[in-house]
Amino acid sequence: MTSPEKEDDNAAPRPRRRPRWVLIAVIVAVVGLAAATILVGVRVIDGTGGQQFSSMALPLRTVGEVPLPGEGSRFDYASLDAVKGLLFVAHLGASEVIEVDVRAHRVVRTIPHVAQVHGVLVVPALHRVYATATGANSMITLDEDTGAQIGQPTPTGDYPDGLAFDPSRGAVWTTNETGGSETVIDTRTGAVRGTVDLGAEVGNIVYDPNADRMLVAVQGRNELAVIDPVMLMVTNTLPLSGCDHAHGLALDPGNGLAFVGCDGNATVLTVDLTSWHVTGTNTVGNGPDVLAFDESAHRLYVAAESGWVTLLDLNNRRFTVVGSDHLADGAHVVAVDPDTHHSYYPIPAGDGGHPVLLERQPT
């Protein structure tokens, strides 16, 4: 989720793309006996003078904020155990994982020494949390209940980023962004089962339970690839026309759809996994990074590097944008509770200038 250049552990890493944005309030003169002006919207123009995108109020209301420990450096992925109400947040700039009880609205613990942590994934069935230590090209395993590290770090390819869990084979997959590969790790032994070479820089990966396969966004080629999790080989690819730098990835298993975030041109594509075609294209905030799909609400959350969050509702297998606006600087990460439909956004600086976890609920 960040530039593949190696970062200093103590420095605030720079995001992959940081386009310049200008917010322009459009004032319309009303001709009459008494002149008046009204605000009709906010238009965003990217740094290239290209895309223009009007803001729309987010259909979210503030629930609260949880103060987070440490300094205001970059956060990365977050993963929620909805049953226990525990959210695990990767504080990349501090090389630590923060555990938050979202029901009690408090930090449970901070787990240090996870070098430049990017990906974090909780697997409640195993009572385990997996995290990619990007600075050490490895993955670590944590006990969900105690935060203790289990076993030794498992080596991965270059620049491990996102994570996915294959429940059918008890395997965790790490996306090695600059390495252009996936490392497959046995959850029982912590040993590497194998490596899948994608041949180009890769983005996120998900497990498709309907077809028992792995799907990965190959951002170096703007493709969606299918990997056989038994043979550990690529079996199919789909060119993603209209996508620049396919990075984010989310799945709607019930409808057999995949959603791909293209951070180079502020776009989300919808892919029909049955027909294997791109069936929809939607504009979102600049630099879309993390995608989270609330399946029961049929709503996709897209958090962008620009701090914009876009909400899209799915009807008849098509998306409609129901809100898109600047939530907060650094709000490029989102996790959604499928039961309460609350969404969570860790940011480096809240109103008081310190790191906080924002909590929102649908209006």
C-alpha cells in the first residue's frame, strides 16, 4: 500500500502516489433585485489537470474517536474480528500492531518490533493474527488473545504487503509487491509451502470461496489473475481495460463479483467472475487504496490516499455512488463491521494532532 522504496523504520513512509489536489468551491451568481451567491458543490481536479469529480456528502455519522498510541506516522491495513470486537491496525511508521477493542473504545495492547508492518489479518477461527514485516521481508504470527509472537518469522518475497487466508487448505498468502510473487505459508507449521510468480508487481489478493481459488490484482500489468491454490500456478488472467495500477481488491461472493481499485486513475472496476468480464466502471477519490465490502448492506467502502472516502451501493449488480468526500488526511484505510455496519479509519492526526481511530455509522 506504499511506495516499494524501502523506508527507514523511524521515518514516516511515503505513499505510492501523492497527487496534488485542489478543492474549488463553485459560487453561482443569482441574478435578481438582490444579488446572492450559493455554494453548489466541491470539484476536485487532480495534479495533471485531468479528472474532475464532484463531492457528495457521505451518508455517515460520527460515532466517536479512539486515541491511538505513538506518533503521527503512517498507518496501513486494518483487520476486524467482528465476533470479539477486536480491530488490529498496522502502524507502519512505528513498526507496531495496535489492538483496539471497538466496543469498549479503548486500546488493548500495542505489539512492537514488526518491521515496517503493512499487512495485518486476523483469522478468528485460528485465534491468530498475521502481519507482514515488510522491513524484514517476512511474516509474523501472533496469538490473538495475548499478542505474543508464535514461532519464528517466516521469510517471504520482496516487500510483503497484503494478506489473504485460504481456509480450505489452512494457508496464508502474502503479496510480495515488488517481488511480483505470492508466498504461501502453512498456518500449522509456519513453513513456506510454495511461491507463485506473477511476473510483475502485484497488489492485493483474496480467496474466492465459490470457485475455491485465489484472485490477485497484478498492478504491473493491470490484470486480474486466477491462481490454483493446489497446483500453485496461474490458470487465467483478465486484462483490466480502463485501469491504471490495479491495487485494491475486494469480493462479493454472494453475487460472484470482484471489485478492483485502480489507484493511478481513481477508478473502481466491477468484474463478473462468472462471465469473466469487466461489467462496471466508477470514479472514486484520488488514489484509491483499501477496499472493504459490507456484503449484507451491499455497500463498498473505498478509502483513498487523498483522504477521500467513497461509498457505492450495489443494486442489480451495478454500483451507484451514494457519497464521496474528504474524510481526513491519511484516511486511506477502512475496515467495516458486517454486523453493526460501523466503519473504522485509523489516521495519523485527529483534531488534537494525535493519532486516532475514527468510527462512523451509516445515516
